[in-house]
Amino acid sequence: MHFLGANLLAVLVAAIVQWVLGWIWYGMLFKKPWQELVPASGQNKGSAGGVMALIFIANLILCYALVKIVVLTGWTTFPRGSLVGAVCGLGFVAPPMFAQHIAEKQPFKLFGINALYWLIAMYFAGGILAVWQ
């Protein structure tokens, strides 16, 4: 099932992996420190189901963009795809996130929790998308 040169099933699986990793990361591993560091004004007041659905949609968009980059490299192994994911995380996700954390005067520990999640999530998504083009 391809759409505009992307395997949509691979994008779906990579987005699910990111979403589950986020649930484990923020819901289990770093739940308490993350909740303590997030400003009260930054907490979403919406329903948990709606928030989770929007996060999943964002994961789908990110994975679709990532698969396009992976396809451009021509790399079809997990290690190489993971490298693409990690480089994209370091180059396109971490810098603007860092700038936002600085501008909003958020604790560096919060940046660390958030950025490390995205680097790991992009690493695995890149590997999955490379193998499953």
C-alpha cells in the first residue's frame, strides 16, 4: 500500500512504535519528573483520548516525512535507517526544541527528557522505515 512513494503500512507501524514508546516514556519511565517539570499552564486540559489521538496524528505526519528522507538516501537496513532517524532528530527536532525551552525558561532536565525521547523515537522509526520501504 503505497501513497506518493511511501509505504503507508510502514508509516503506520513506525507511528505506532513512536506512540507506544511515548506512552512508556512519559507514562511510566519519566512520569513523575516530567509532571513536576512541566509548567501548569503547559498542561493540556483536553480529554486524554483526544490528546492521545492528536499525538498519534503528529506521529503519523513525522513518520511520513521521515520515510521520504529515508527513501531519498536509498538505505534499506535498520542501522542505516536508524542513523537517518537519529540525524533528523538531532538536526530537525532537538535544535528548535532547545530554543523553545530556552525562550520559555524551562528547566534543562525537561529538555533532556523530551529530546532523548524524540531521538530514540526517531532512531527506531528510521530503522523500521528503512527496512520496510
